[in-house]
Amino acid sequence: MRQFDVIILGAGAAGLMAAIAAGRRGRRVLVLDHAPEAGRKILISGGGRCNFTNIHTAPDRFFSENRRFCASALAGFSPRDFLAMVEAHRIAWHEKTLGQLFCDGPARAIVAMLLAECAAAGVEIRTLCTITEVGGGPDFRLDTSAGPFAAGSLILATGGLSIPKLGATGFAHDLAARFGLRIVAPRPALVPFVLEGEERARATPLAGVSQPVVAACGRARFREAMLFTHRGLSGPAILQVSTAWREGMTVGIDLLPDQGPDFLLRRKREAPKSALRTLLGGVMPQRMADAFMPAALPPGPVAAIADRALLDLGARLKSWRIVPAGTEGYVKAEVTAGGVDTAGLSQRTLAATGVPGLFVVGEAVDVTGWLGGYNFQWAWASGWAAGSAA
């Protein structure tokens, strides 16, 4: 049995960052992953350009049963800290909208950077390694396809259930539960909605049409683009609000966030001879205008339509309310919400308070960021916090 100081399960963003932090402290570190290569989710992120962080990272950009839990780790390793590593490796980057930082070139540069930092810190990484048993005690003992290993510290960094084609499983949740940690029910997040009935019939012909909107669910409210799909709704605004959504909840969508509810009445005064279809087509794609225009309204100039009817239509467009039938599931979800309950973890180190030597980081924890680099920053920060203590 080979002995290490720290064994990390998962060679993704959080696991590799934990390995770097622990290795730099002189700890003997082993990283195990069942995938054929490290950082597979990093490689496909950001359309292959890796949206590696967001300069606006703050605790209020994350969902959790404890919204303040992530504050300590985020303060300990900031977007600026990760960017310093990126720049030290001379990886070109750029800022897109809303503080999102991307690589100029392929995402593989980020994986190469992390692997180089691991190598410099003396970290051993084994891929295509299946874990058959994990035992606790003074040391954690692992039986694997590469042989038995043991370590005083074990870091769970195998992520969540999203994107199963990359090998995602509930391994971290299952193992954490075996050690007595509570699991907040996992669910797909940053995921498109599926509609049924009348709303599905409205959305399907509009597949591919996009519109800036404000989408809201509960206390969550996001102003970004919405995209109609063959099955329902997607686009950044919908992905964002999906993390707050639970089955049966209503989602409110302001289809015209730059217009007041009386905008059609004002347009009637300004251009009474214009057709309603034309006026709506001036503030949204024409296909969308046709789909949302009530069939009961009279054709011809808008002057022939009663003021109350125009006010009612404006109000409906400003507050389109839907109850999604569901989501596209983990296959299309960018991340998994829920996971290991933060009540059983240290805010500072991500250590399990009731299991000495056990740490849980990244997507496996009940901390889910907004779309746009926030989940990567949580991976870097939580991995760094655990690796600095393990």
C-alpha cells in the first residue's frame, strides 16, 4: 500500500487546484480520476475558450442553503489570484460582457497550466483509475484499479451529476453520505426549461428566436437574453433563473424590459395609422410579435383598438408567466445545484467538521454560482482552501 499525505478524488478544476495548494506546502499528493484525462469539463467550457472566472465574484452571486458560506473561501482566493496564475503562464485572455474572463485561445491552455503547476509541486496524477472501496480510520484507505493507497487527508472533488457524457456521477455525494454528511437534494442547474401545452405550442414555432428579457423566480431576477427552443426556453436569462426554480414554481418574464406597460398606448398616439403587428415588430422579432399578438384584436390601424385592450396586452408582455413542466435535465445542465450540506463543513477550510481529514470541494458542495465564470471561481477558491489545510 502506497502512503500519501493527501489523496484527492477528481482531477477537475477544484481537485487540481487543491492539489497545487497542498503540493506547494510540501505535502505528498495523489490525484485519482476515472476519466481518461484531467480537466475534461474545463476543456468544453465557454464554447472551448474557458470562461475561467468573473471579476464581479461576490457571495451574493451564489445559491446555497447558506448564502454566506462561500464568503471565506472566495476571499482567500480571488479572481485576481487566479488571473495572476494565468498571466504567469502567459495565457492570453479577454473580458466579455458582465465581467466574464475568457481565454483568447483554446481552454486546453488552462488545463495545461494546472497540470504544469501540479508537476512543479510534485503532485502525482493517475487517470483511468477506478475506486472500488474507501475506508476511514486514522488514515483513509482506498482500493483502486491502480492498487491500494492510504492518506491522512482525503479531498472529494468529483463534481456533480451534470453532463454525464463526460463521466459525471454522484460519487462524491454517495461517499460523503457514507461518512455521515447530509446531502441537499441535487438538481440540474443552469439548464433550459421544458414547456408543455399552450406555452409549448407557442414556443416551438419560435425556435431560434432570441429576445432581451428580465426573468424572475422567487427572489432571483436576471436581465439577459432568452432563447426559444423546440422544447421550451433557454438562453442566459433562463439558465440563470433555473437555479432558483423548483417544480411547480412560476417564472415571470418581462419580454420588453426597456418599455413601460403603456408603451402601446403611447405608440397609438404617435402613429395611429400603424398596424399593431408593426408596432410590436419594432420592439421584438416579428415572429415573436406575431405569436404574442391576440387573435381577438381587430386588424387594421391601431387607432381602432381600445385603449384598455392595448394596456392589457402591454401588461401581459411585461409579465408573461409560465410554469415550466421541467428542465432538460443533467444532460444539458451546466452544473449541479444542491450537494453536500455546508452545515457539516468548515467555511474556512471545507473540512468535514465531524470527520477528521475529510474535505469536500467544488460542485459537490451545496454552492452554485451564477452563469459566467462564477462556478469556476468557486472551484478554484474551495480547492485552494482545502489544499491549504489538508
